[in-house]
Amino acid sequence: MRIDKWLWAARFFKTRTLATQAVEGGKVKLDGVRVKPAKEVRPGDRLQVQVGEYAWDLTVVSLSDRRGPATEARTLYQEDETSRARREQQQRDRGLHASPGGDLRGRPTKKSRRLIRRFTEGPD
């Protein structure tokens, strides 16, 4: 089975095109080596997958031609414990930091508009 198709079936990427682009961009390595999207993957192969800021170290357990539910997709691979711990720590760290502008919603209120106008145009 092609590596890009397996990554799509295992739900690492939303589309096969995104999986293909990630493989071509060097975000996916098979046994530590960059590969092409048509490279065949077999059970027992070791993969390193980088998606955004998260990295997975996986062992391919089984193959699937179709993209099923997430619970079924998780049975296609086994993640290393160090990889899982590192990813969970990244998620915890990310949750501790507030995103800038996270409290802003929708249009500014009348009071906010007056403050913005006073700041940009100066006092009347």
C-alpha cells in the first residue's frame, strides 16, 4: 500500500493530496529516510510523521484501503510511549498559554468603538 494512502486512511491528513504534499515536503520519514508518496508501506515499518507542531513516532500495525472512523484508524498503528508523552506535554503547554485576542468576539461595542476612535483620531 502507498504511504500517502495509508496516512490518509490512518487519519493523519484530511485528504490524500495533503498526505502526498507532506510526504514530498519531508514531513514523513520511513525508517528515518525521506520517501516518495508512492513508497510501499508494510506492517512493522517505523514512521516519523510531523503534522504542524506535533510529531508522531509510529509502528505500522496493519493496512487499510478505506478511511474509517477514528477508533478503527487507531488500530492501524502503534505510537511509541516517548512520542505520546511528548505530544501530550505539548498539548498541556499549549493549553496553559492564552491565545492573543481569544477573548474578542464579534464586532466592537459602542464603548469600544469610542475608545478606538479616541486612540486613532486623538482627543476632540
